[in-house]
Amino acid sequence: MSVLAIDAGNSRTKWGVHDGDWLAQGAVENAHIADLADVLQPWAGCERAAISNVAGVALAGQLQAILAKLGIAPVFVTAQAAACGVNNGYADPRQLGSDRWAALVAAWNLHHAPCVVATAGTALTVDALADGEFIGGLIVPGLAAMKQAIVASTAAVAITDGRLAEFPDNTGDAVHSGALRAMAGAVESVCDHLQARTGRMPLCLVGGGDASALLPALHRPAQMADNLVLQGLLLIAEEMA
């Protein structure tokens, strides 16, 4: 039976339908979440929906209403002490975001190796996974948030388009490059600490809407992994079934 996976983030909601393979995937902006009802209409026969929601109670209610009309039973995934071979080392496992948890579950089950999972969205999360255990991670502002912080606190700087440069020679490039270098530093710091702990160079998996901008700023080998949350939701849903 097909399963619908939904990743409701702070800005947009990604979805995918899986039945042995991905049959369809897409995304809608949270401001237009009502459009999801029409988008998902062809998949009204799904057995169930596994949902990660970090966008708040209101969006959760909208998702429930949409799925009820489609006759799909929702399962809202939350972080647990353990699932699918992964142990959650957070002081309070329930405080870990469900999207981060699902991505870690997917990363371990795909690679069975030390991993740093970096998701560059509204915020940048950088999580360390060693030998099947999530040992902790960082949350820092994302690319847009960093740029907005500079503009909000500096009278002479305005948001303009910029590009990543080694030695920026204009304000737009300076702000853009500075934000990306700061994000890259957070990722590389966690990679360094995880390598020191495990004695192995970790895989660096980068996803999220700004992954393509972040990857060139990294000085460590890294790979795009933009579907981890949806994959993790499937694994968790299978274990819960």
C-alpha cells in the first residue's frame, strides 16, 4: 500500500507518495497550504500519512482537515528515545524536532556510518550521528535570516543580490559570502568534533532549500541529500505499523 510522507517546515511543506518507490513528490508554500488538497487528490487512496510538523498547531490542524477530506489517516511523528536502529541522545528526546529526527533515522539506515546531517532552511541545523546514536547538534540562523539580521542592525547595509566570493569587493557579495561562510563554519566544526570522537571522517549530508548555496562554501567533502526527512518518515511509519 502507498504511504504519503509530509514534511511541514517553517516556510514550506514537502510531500511524497511512496509505494516501493517514489511515485510523486512536490512542495507547497505554507501560506498556500490549502492548495495541498487539490495537489494530493490523485493520492486519496493512500493507506496512511506520516507527518513531521515543525510549523505549529495551526498548520497541523489544516493538514488534518485536508487529509480527512481525502480519507487518509494521519500519523504525526515525534522524536522518541529510539527508532529504526537510532538512539536519541538529546537530554530530553522529545525536544528534538521531528524533521531532524526523521532525517537522522534516514541517514543512519542509508549509510550505517558516522554522519553530519546539515539542513539549510529557515534555520540551519547541524546534527551529529555516531554509530547509530544522535549525540547532539547545532541550530543557527539560515541564509535569509543572517542577511536580514545584518540589515536590521546596520543602517548602511541593504539586502542586495550577492555571490559567494573568496574576497568580496562589494557589499552584496560581502553579506552573502559572510552568511555562507558562517554557516559552513558551523557544519565544518561539527564535522571536526565528530571525526575526533569517532576517529573516522564523517559523511557530510546537506539538504534544505539553501543546500545548493551552502555546498560550494564547504571545505570538506559533502553531498546533497535533500530527501532525508521524507525517507525517515517512511522508515518510522513502517516500524510503527
